[in-house]
Amino acid sequence: MFIDISGEVYRIVLKAESGAWIISYENPCSPYFVSEQDLKLYPRIEPPQEYLKYIDRQKNPTEGQRKRLELIAELMEDELYIMDKQIRNRKIKELAEREGSTVKRIQKLYFRQLAGRSLVEERKLPEKPETQEQKNFRWAIDTFYYSAKKMSLRSAYDMMLLSKYTDADGRLLETRPSWHCFRHYFYEGGYHAKSRNTIARNGLTDYQRNKRPLFGSAMSWRDKIGAYQMDATQADIHLVSRLDKSAVIGRPNIYMAVDTATQLIAGIYVGLDAGEQAVINCLANAAMDKVEFCGQYGIEITQEEWPNTGLPGEIITDKGKEFIGSRMEELAMKYGIEFESLPPFRPDGKSLVEKSFDLMQQKYKPALRGKGVIEADAQERWAVDYRSQAVLTLEDFTKVVIHCVLYLNSCRIIQNSQVGEATPTAAGLWNWYEDENKSMIIPVSREQLYQFGLPRKAATLSRKGISNNGLWYTGAQFKKLMEYKKVGDTIQIAYDPNNVSRVYLIEGMEYIPFELASYCKQYIGATQTEYQMEKDKHRANSKELERLDTEGRIKVLQSIQSIVGEAECIDKGKIDGTEIQQNRRRELA
């Protein structure tokens, strides 16, 4: 049996209960042991053609082959020499002294026999020297055909004639090779099938993504659950507002976390947000109880249909800025999550999450055709304006996505699954790994997860409390906060758009709660939207009251001016204090 390890061929020479002893076929050397678990990761391959030819020749071995086999016959009789290096070396030394040979020669013959290679080196005929014409052919192929300019083979031939087979006046030489000879050299030498062909003409990225050989399985990349591949995409559908069904709000974003070992879609986020907050929301969904999550949308499921909770031990992403920001760094520090950043523009590196997007869209697009789904002809001149067909709200579409996820997790059969007796579904594999304690999942409390998943913003500190969007927050910790902060300082807070009753001051890894001040108590329990609507209403009322106040002030001024205008001014001469007192008594009388 032969296996492939990182592109090198190995032969299994001895099986054991816990694993197997293997030896390199291409470079025979001392065999070594691999465990049964590691052995499962390496793909089985067909025996090399050279090995099959050697087996066939063994039926009628040559004289030289027989002599060499006799030299190592005692080594081949006992499997102990494969497993124990010290005993093997002593035996080889004994044979070398007895047979008048060298230790190195016998060792080489033994390893070659274990690997299935011929013990007699075949003599290769010396290669014919390359002619000048062949050198010119190879130069033209390397220079013009293997080029980013993507010249055709005929153009490469023409450039060769221009460069090598013209005289000083530009006339073609009679000794020029024919197009047939050039083309024959190209295909006979296998230049059309070499990987360099694709790399030179289309670039290394295209070769690695679309043409390179594939070994093993994407699921065998990790042997424990808890390594999530994450990515985002725009859904191929337009949605409408839930407040006004005639208002199109565009295409939603879908963020997804897929477990590497099981293909389980562990977490999703469907919304209009994009960026770091959307990634946090996706991870928060991955960590929460899915029975509760689906219940929020009126979908009843069992724990077995979507079994995962907790944060991943490893996150595998590309170098998208939303996956490598400050929030993600904080997440890694707080919970000990490892990050593996793949090269950009290489979706094949996280193929499971990319394929999950594809499978999901294949599920809902046929069912929602004519309901806002974007077809392949969207950019064509005669195409329908798919925005005008939109009928689903964001909540409706989220329900659709949840049903697709439930199918992919608990119903879709994963072909060629080689994990014990587990049910060959993503959820079944997940449960098997959990039962075997093969998990990197990090448990996290509900409150911690809630706090970390909240959006953040900068707020201003004042003597009245923490100011956020026109509301004020205070608490038992406010006095302590003012001991090392001053009025006007900017601080970082986390807030819940669905409940303005509380904000959290972020101090390092700590979340300190602050409640609404007493003069804002009427907004307890309100959402951000409800508060904003009430604020707009109050602003409209304030404008009316301000108008009445302004009109009242103007009216007062007008009345005062009218009264003053009617008053008569008489010259009073010199005024004495005693006279004023007499006038006052007379006025009172």
C-alpha cells in the first residue's frame, strides 16, 4: 500500500495495531512509525508504475538481482529488523563482515527492497546533446510562450524566426525550421502540460487556486472541532423595509462561521451591517444556544439539529480588515482564541465556508426566483430590474437562511466521511467529536457574551453623568470614575440598541454598568429607535412651544411700547426728596 505525504510517495511495509511502519519510495532510508490517527490523514494512492514493473520482473530475476537478494535474505526474514534500529544495525554489520561487503551497501539494498525498488541500478543511456535548433525552440518557448503577454504558440514561433532566423536586411533565412517541427518539439517535450505553462501565463495565484494538485480532504485539516473558517458575502437578493414594504433596502450581508472538522455551520449573521461589529455578531451567534436563537424567529428545533455553543479555539480567515481589527484582538486576548490569517485572494484556503455560501444560495435562490433574487443576467441591458421584485423583509430572509442552515447541518449527507460510527451529517459528526472529547470550544457565560457583542462608541463625561445620544447615565461607580477622569473626557462605552436603560463603561477587559439618570427614567426599557422617535416628537413639540414663547415675548414688547407711547412727559424741574414723600402720601390718599 502506498500513501502520499506532502507530495512524496511512501510505502507501508508493516502494519501494527496502533499504526504502521512506512518508508520513502523515492528516497529509501530508515523506516519510521506513524500512528493510526495520522495514517488516516494521508491519502492512499496507486502504486507507482516503476514498482509494478519491478514486481513483474521479479518473476524472472537477473543473476545480479538474485545475488543481492541472497545478501539481505536474513534481514528480510524477521520483521524485528524493521522496527528496531539497533538490532538491525548489528545484523547488517555481521552480514557485512561475513560476506566481505560494506555496511553502507547492505543497508542501501535492504532499504531499497523494503521500498519496492530494484536492487540493480538500471543503466541509463546518455542523453543526446541538444542541437542549436532545439535550443532556439526552447528559448522561444521560455521567452515568448511562457509569458504574461499570453502569446499563441504560432506567435512565439514567429518571434523566434524574427529574432534568430533573419539576416541583417530582415529577410528570412533558408535554414529556418518549419512550423511543424516547432510544434512537434513543443508537444513532444510536454511543454503544454507543465505547471509552468499556467503559472507563467495566468499567474501563480490562478495556478494555486484552480490548477494545482489537491491532496487529502479539507475536513482532515483539523482533527478537533472548534476551528472555524469565517467569511462574508452579499446575498443575491434584494429586500424591503419592514416599516414600508414599498421601500427597497438593498442586499443583506451574510457572515458565516463553519467548523473545519465537521462542516457544521456554527454561527451566522444576516443584516445590513458590515465590518467588525458584524463579525462579532456572527461569533456571538456561534456561541449562543441555537434552540433559543431559532425560537426568536418562531422556528422550533432540537439541540441535536444545531448542537454547537461556545466560542471557537481557532478562527481561520483571510486578511479582511474586519477580521483583524482591535475588537478581534481583544477577543483573542480575553478568551485565548488563536487566529490563522490566510493569504488574500485565495478562497481555496477556506474552502468549506466558501462552499457553504454556495450551497446555501443554491437552496434558496430557486425557491425565491421572482421575489427579488438576482439572476446571472443582472448586468445585461435587457435584464429585469430585480430590485422591483423585492418582497421579503430582513426578518423573512433571516428565517429562510436559518432553514437552509438547518438542512445543511442536520440533513445533508457528507460523502466519504471517515469518522468512526458517526452519522454522516455535520451535526452528527459534531456530536461524535464531542463524545470523543476532541474539542477546542471555549465555554463562555451568557452575560459575558452579551456584553462583548454590544456595539461601541465614544461618549463624553460630564458632571451630570455619561452622555450618550442625549441621555445621561450615572451609577455607584460614577464617583470613583471622576477621581481619575475629568469633565469633558472622551470614554469608550458599549450600548444596546434594543434597550437604552443601561450602558457599559469599557475599562480594559472590564464592563462597568451605568443606569439611566433619574431625570431620564421615562425611557427605561425603550429601544434606540423608540427613544429617537420620542425625541423627534419632543423636538417637534419644543419647536411649537418655542414659537409660542417667542410670540409671547414679542407681544409683551409691543404692549410696553404702546403704553410708553401714550404716556405724557412733563418737565419736573428740580426734585426734592421731601416733595416726593408728600406726593407719595397724596397718591396713597
